[in-house]
Amino acid sequence: MIRLFKLLTIMLLLISCNAQAENMIMLRVNHSFDNTMILIKEKLNDYGYKVAHIQKCDGGLTDSGYKTDFYKSIFFGKFEEMQQLTGTHPELIPYLPLKIAVMQEKDTVVLVSINPQTLSLFFPGEELQNQFGRWESDLRAIFEEVEQSKEL
């Protein structure tokens, strides 16, 4: 009986971990940090997105005495799309523009973004479901193209 309980507990933990991982889209690449930033900006542009802002995130950490590698956030979107969506669905404003975190970890670079489909849990409308699906598809394709690109 104890064995069965342990097995069920492990299975529940694994299922929980998988559900958590689906909330994020992540990629680890062997490109340099600078080349990864260039590639991401190029691929976003290829898919019709514009970079709204790039924020350096490690400054506050180093000011507090922590040693960090490079860490930046890229805020991006399609201006007309964002304007229309926030006009009809102002509750989306805190989640837009979309974001990708780019972090240097020793010899690799990690890209992380929230999976836009996660927003479906909070905004169930069919129009928004379709939009979140397009964003997820675009992000996955962009990440894949960055991964498959050769070092510049």
C-alpha cells in the first residue's frame, strides 16, 4: 500500500511539473549573447513584430553585489494589433507587449517567454484564444529558427 502511495505521489508530481513547463517557452542555444540578440530581433522582424524596448535587467543585481552574466528583456509586438486588442480588451494591458528574457549562463544563452496560451485560462473568448494560439505558434517558430541559425 505504501508503494502504491509513493508511486501515485511521484506521478502527480511529474504531471504537475509538465503542466508548469507548458506555461513557458524556453530554449538554450550555444550562440554568443550578442549574436542571439541580433538573431532574435531579425526573426521577430521577419514575423512582422517590432521591438518596442530592450531592458537591461542585470544592473540592479550587480548594484546589490550579485555577480550576473548578461540578462535582457525584449518587449515586442505588432503595434496595430496591440492597439486594437487593448482597445477592445483593456484587461490585456498588463500582459502586453509580449516579452522574451535573454540570459547568458556560462557558455550558453537561455531564451524564455511566457506561453501566450497560458492567458487562455484567464481570457476565454474565442477571438482571444485564436490570438494567443498565433502568438504561441510565432514564438515557437522564432525560437526554432534562432536555434537552427548559424553563429553570425
